[in-house]
Amino acid sequence: MNKKATRSTKPKPDPDAAPQKQAVCAVKKVFFIADNLLQAEDGADRMRLERFYHPGKGQPAWFITHHDCQIMEMLEYGEPRRSWLLNNEVCSNGRTYMTTPLDATLLALHHLRKHCSQRAMSLDSISVDASDASTNRLLTKFVTAAGLKCVADVKASGDLVFYKYNPQRTLAWLTLKTRGVVAVLKAKQVHCGLGAKSQNYVRSEKLVSENDVNEMDYLRMACDYVGRYLDADLHEELTRYLQIPSEIQALVEEKSSAQKRKSQQGQPSANSKKIKLANGEDAASQLRNSSLLDSDDGKDSITSPPTPAPLKERTMTAKEKALAKGAKGSKSIASFFKAK
Amino acid sequence: MSITLDFDVQQLDNKRPMHLHYLPAKIVGDGECTDVDKHFNNYTRQAPEFGNGVLTNALRGYPLLGQQESVPKGYKGLVLQETDPNQAERQLRLTGTFQNFTYWNYDKVPSKSDGYQQALVMLDVAEALAEPVSEEALEEEMKLQKQAKKENA
């Protein structure tokens, strides 16, 4: 009885104390804010966090604005188990909020494609169509005329300026942007290949072989990065425009080239050793049939020595065959559980 | 909906720099804790056996390896605080600023393979993406594309 009483009384002070404590020290957040947002010109003007439609996310996201003309994206970096210690205070929110530069034209692109693909429109009339005021604010304050010129045809009539979405210009513009990203990825030596690699391993390996770096892998990574700011269909268009093969195709190609021995790589017809299998099929055609490779890679696979994978698959099917033979005539297991 | 960062930029210089630790642990709870100087900073040691500038300490008996990090170039570290998230006009107030902090890893020497370091690469990538494209470069690219199309056809 006594024990029960203490149990029920014990939690009581907690709900009263908790809100009090929170009121004293409300949630703090750690920001990395770019210096160019922090220039003190006009003390009265405050930075603001605002929500604008983010085409890559398909929903509004946070952006930081200043002076009604500067805009940067608000990125959030978080790990599952991180917290901050700020002087003598614990901050359970271990995230870091960073402002990253942004070309507002990327955000405008969504609205241009939506409204101005058929006819030229002025920015004001685009905004009228949209339901919320943020689009208007975005297009009239933060998007630059120079930026819009890269993705649209501009027609001026008196004071009014009309824009019409231009797919060719947009794709060329995005290509240039993607190349810029490729340059940075290369300069930073970001590993863009397939699969994970230890950073330490890559570093020591680099001295030995530089051919590890694949141009297409960089381009794919850069294109995917640019695509994070685009509508999904435009991202696909860009991928096709840059002629980037799909990742699965690349994986197959890499596999087949990895199977080749170095001495065999230069001479396609040198490989005469074909292991005969029980049914007379040689390994190359086996590989071709096993749907591991695309049909147009058939030429490549001839040169590659047989891999354990298709052989293993064969024994498996034989086993299955035997199993199937043994199971012939027996009832399906499901039939035992059927309601009679 | 918007949140105002309610502080004067000139205020930044007057604030005393804060001491920050980026801990590899989830901590349930916020607010004032113990005397960090006495119970944590006091035990920070140089550990040259792990590399240059590597520090060691322990959090609740778990070994930590860390190093001094500075805020990325071109950025300032700010600690902001939201007073009342239920208000219609949300505001963030300035608590303090910092240029350096201590990055701690659990049982692993801080290196380029840490998520945090990789996230910083994104800052440069974003900068490249935001770089404006010149009119001439765009015309050039479209010309090349047209040529490539003709050759294919």
C-alpha cells in the first residue's frame, strides 16, 4: 500500500517542473550563416526564413532571405546521434543549419514550365494564378532577369516583359550548371563511383592508379545533384540530354570489364578457353542468356572468362529440377490447410 | 509563413564567443547542465599518437576522439533561440556566436570520411550550382548541341 502511494506521488512534481524548465531555456539551434548575409548596411532590416515551393522536393522548403533581394537555401545537417554542448548547456538538437547559395532561377523554372510553356506571360500574371503569395514574392523579388533569360524567351512590350519557357535553352543552361558541379566534385576528389569505398583506401590507391576515376560517374552524380532542384520529369529530360546511361546498365558494364583480365583487355578475340558445360553450352552464351547482361553487351561478354555466378546458378537449377521431380504427384502444402 | 531572425547584424561583434562541443551522442533533454569546464574540458588531452591535433576525452566513460574545427570559410557560427514557437510571428533571437568548436567522434579519429566533413563539400557544390551562367557560354553550348544533332542525323 505504502509503496503504491509513493509511486503515484513521485511523478507528480515532474509535469509541473518540466514546462517551467523549458520556458527558461527554449530550444536553441546552431547555424552557419554566410558572411554576405551578415553585412551590416541597414540595421533595421532583418533576415527572414521563408517558405517557397521547392521543385525537387515537391513541397515548400525553408529559404533565408535578406534585404528582399538575397536568397539562400537553408540546409539542415543532422546525424542520428549528435548533440551540442553550448557553453554550459546541453542542446539535444544536434543539427546544424547551413545557408547555401542558390540560383533562384531554379525555383522559378517550375513556375515557368507550369504556366509559360505555351504562351508568354508576365511574371505578375503567373503569380495571380498561383494560390499563395510566396510565388509572387519569389518571382518578383529574388529571381533575376539575367537568370530568366537563360531559360526563357523574353519579349518586351513597353514596360511589360513577357517570358516564354524555352526547353532548349533550359537544357543547355542546366548542362553548363552540371559541368560546373562536375568540376567541383573532381577538385574535391569526391568518390562518385558505384558502391562505397573507404576514404583511406582511396587515398593510398590513387597514387597507383588514376584510371579509377570515371568521367561518367562524375557526370551522373552531378546530374543527380542538379536534379534535386528540378521537377522529376525535367530531371529525366536532363539525364537523357546528357546521355547518361542508367545506373544498372553502368553496373553491368563495370562488372564485365572487371571480369576481364588486364592482359585480355586489349585483345578481344584472344580468349579461346571456353569451359564446356554439361549440356554443351559455352560459358559466354550462358552468360548472355542469363539476363545478367544486356543484349548489346554480347560482344563484351565473349571475351570475359566464365564467372562462378552462372555456374552456381546452373547447379541450383539442377537441384531445383531434382526437387521438382521428387515432388511430382504430391499434394501442395496449402491443400492441407484448406477448409473442407 | 515566415520566421524573422530578430537581431541587428552589428550586435554580432559585441557578443563573447561561445564554446561549443559537437558530441557523438543523443542526449534527451535540454538546458543548463553541470560545469563543463570543470567536468569535461578539464579532462581534454592532446593525443599525438592518433595524429596531429587529435584530442581525447571521455563522456560517461565512453572514449572520445576529437579535434578543433572552425566554421567553414565565408561563414559565421551563430546560436539562435526561438522564444515562443506558438506565436503567429515566429522569431529567432541571437544567443551567441562562435568561429571554432570541438568536433568529437566516438572511438574514431575525426577524418574526411565523417559525415560532417562530407556535408561541408556540399557547400562548395552548392556554390558551383549557384554560379550564374554567362550568355556567351549558353549560346556556345546551344551551337555545339545543334552541331552534334546534325552529325547524328
